[in-house]
Amino acid sequence: MDNNILDIKDLKVNYITDEGTVQAVNGLNISLKKGESLGLVGETGAGKTTTALSVLRLIPNPPGKIENGEIYFEGKNLLEASEEEMRHIRGNKISMIFQDPMTSLNPVMTVGEQIAEGIEIHQGLDKQKSMEKAKEMLELVGIPKERSVDFPHQFSGGMKQRVVIAIALSCNPLLLIADEPTTALDVTIQAQVLDLMNDLKEKFDTSMILITHDLGIVAETCDKVAVMYAGEIIEFATLEQLFTEPKHPYTKGLFGSIPNLEEDVDRLKPIRGLMPDPTNLPKGCTFHPRCPEAKETCKKREPVSIDTGNSHMVKCLLYEEVSQSEGAK
């Protein structure tokens, strides 16, 4: 665990519903170094947000339950921490930017009060000093401090997202989790928000987990990428490794679904089929019903993570066969 700020080991999260048990996260492993950015990529329903909420211990119970695993932050297992300890960590050492800025803000408090609230609680400053710092944070995210007395409904979507970022960064967290922070924004505002997050990350040396399904956003902001499918990490690599030689058939499929400016093709190649039903996951490799390279063994045997070189991990039976044949030489 040396110099890793976050280590998630064998995390398993289920939701117990009337329709059955939803297996949201299945034996997930992630590690993150100080100052590093990790992109968590996958389709809707892959378990990305559940993973983030697990780190903050915010899984709603019921119906959710962390069945297994360890989450080490600064060497301490958060799953063994008391609720009191977690209150000191949330918003202070670990902050989260939620998906929709429209619903993240309190409509009856001014934006200044909402930023100052966290500063007052976590940094022990009085009301006046907290408000001064809140105004500084607004300026930092490109909003004039005079607007600290305005209410959320007086801001546009992009401005609200900036306020949410100001709240998240107001206590200089060691880890920032951004859950699809640009989904509700138009493209030009998206670019501004991502630039802003990059600048602030460098300024405060913050580690970041960026949850998204957009590989373009990952390319602009992340050092490493974890590709998630049906609650598992199926490929883990540096940004360069993933973009120059994706290995898992699912990752290749994601890239095949994106228009390439250098190639003239009539149609894109989407990944066939849909995400599996999380209450009834396929046996063997969970991706085999949609995989163009699936073999008979893929239906029966679950793959393990294989290091294909330079810590480029892939969870696919095709690479198990390759590594076994190389080992036999």
C-alpha cells in the first residue's frame, strides 16, 4: 500500500430488491496514488456510482449492502471506521461532485452560505472567516464574489456546477470523486468545467476519480483508466496504453463506437446487445453473450486479471491462454 492514497480490495456490493438481488459491484480492485487521476469508464449500470458511494460509505441501506471487501484511505480501512470518523472524512478529506448540479444545491440557502457551511464545520473557522473563504472559492471557479448572496435558481447549469465544484474543493480534499460532472452541461461549458477541475487539481495536488462513459473526457483529464463492466474492472491501464492498444474486446468495442476523424466509414460498429441483468448475471465471463471473440470456455469459466506487461491488466480468457502458452515456452 506504499504511497497509495486509496486501495479498494475485493469490493462486493448488492442491492436487495423485490425483483431479486442486484449484484452491483463484484470483487472490484482499484488503487490510486497521491495526485493521480483515474478514469472509471463504463455503460450505465456498470456499478461506477455504487463504487464511489461505497468509498464515502453512502450506500443506502436498505436496499444496499457492502457484502465484502476493504477500502483503505491513507492506510485506514473506511469500512471499519465509525460514523463519527466518516463525518470528518466526507467533504473534508474526500469530496464528491454529484451527477446533477441542479439537485445538489439547497434552493433556500445562498450559494455563499452553502460553501461556507462545509468550511465552518471542517476547518473550525467562524462564520465571517468561512464566508470570506467561500467568496475566495467562488472567485477561484470564475464566479464574482458579489454573487455569494444569490440563490441557486439565479445561476445557469454551468454556473451551478462551478458552485458545486467550489463546495467540493473548499476544504482542499486529498481525494475528489467526480460522478459524471459534465453530463448536464453543453459542450463548451463542459470543456470549461474540465479545464477548471484540472487547474484546481494541480493547484491543490488532489487525487481524483472521474466517473464517466465518455472516453474523450478521460483523454483530457486522467492518468490511468479502469474500464468497468457488470460490476467488475475488466481492464486497467495508463491512458496511453488504453488508447494505443486496448486489449479487452469490450474496450475495443467502446473505441469502435466512437467516430474517428482519420477514417472514412459509413457506419460505426456499436457493441451488440445490452448490459446483462444484474440480478441474473451470465455464468463464466459476464461479457461473453456480447463478445465477438467468445469461445465455449468463456461461457463456463470466469476469467482472472492478467498483467499483459507494464501493469496493463486485463480480465479475459484470451489473454490467459496467451500467458499460459508463453509460460510453457
